[in-house]
Amino acid sequence: GTAGKGIDFSAQTTATASGTTPATSSGDEVLDHYEQGTWSASVRAEQNATASTSTTNDSRYVRIGNFVHCVAYFTISAYAAGTTNGSLYLTGLPFVNTDNHGAASFHFFSGLGQNFNILTGTVQASTAEVLVRGSTSEDNATSTVDFDATVSASDAIIFSCTYVTS
């Protein structure tokens, strides 16, 4: 009777931390999903729906409830130079993000066509993609990263991201 139902924490004491709102809907305190696995990361240009060819060196994800954390280390093998146009996107996340933005962090990059002081990104709402953002100066803000000015074959990227899925 109870197999596959999850762990119910609804009998716990409501959090008293300042600035928090406790769950109020039925089922909000049930842990009903745990999963881990691998996935394949790639890149694409904003104006090109086709992802580049990439070699995934290492990629992993963990999903706990609707919370997803994933990491990837991949190398760009080939792409359509000069026919791409637009911002740089990382594609192939293991689950579609909800209507919120998630956070992405870049831990290593090699061979990119620009010298970045900061490279970061946001998991876009209702997609399985990260919009890459960066800064090549000492600005106090980041902007979208241009695919054509940045990406070439043999570039390597290690990043992680965290987001919420349904």
C-alpha cells in the first residue's frame, strides 16, 4: 500500500526562520522523487535550433523532488561557423526548467574566442537550456555572449547549474 508514495514530512514543526513561508498546499512536504544519471551537453546559437556536435567527457545530474542539479564537462567537436548568429546557449539539460530562472556557474573554459573576466548563465524558463552571460571588461554587469565571436571547435567547458522542474 505505501510503495512509491514518498516520504511525508507534513507532521514536522513549521519553520520559524525569518523571511520564510512554510508550505501550505497538500503534498508540499512529500519527497516523492529521487533520480541520478548522465546527460549530453552541447551548444547552439540563438538563431540556430540545431546544437553543435560535442563530446561529453563527464556529465551527471541529481534530481531530488523537483530540484535538479547537474554538471558537465564537454568539448565542442564541430559547429556551423558563420551561419549561426545570436547568443550562446548550452543545451541538453536533463529536464525542462519550470517558469523560473535557474543559476549556472562556469568552473573552467578553454579556447573560447574572448577573454572573459566573468562567465555565468541562467537556465531559461520553460526550456532545457542555459543562456550564457559574461563580461570581458570590469563592468558591473554581464551581458549575453555572442556565439560567433566566442565558439570554435576544440573549446572545452565545465559548468554546473541548479533549477526546478515539474
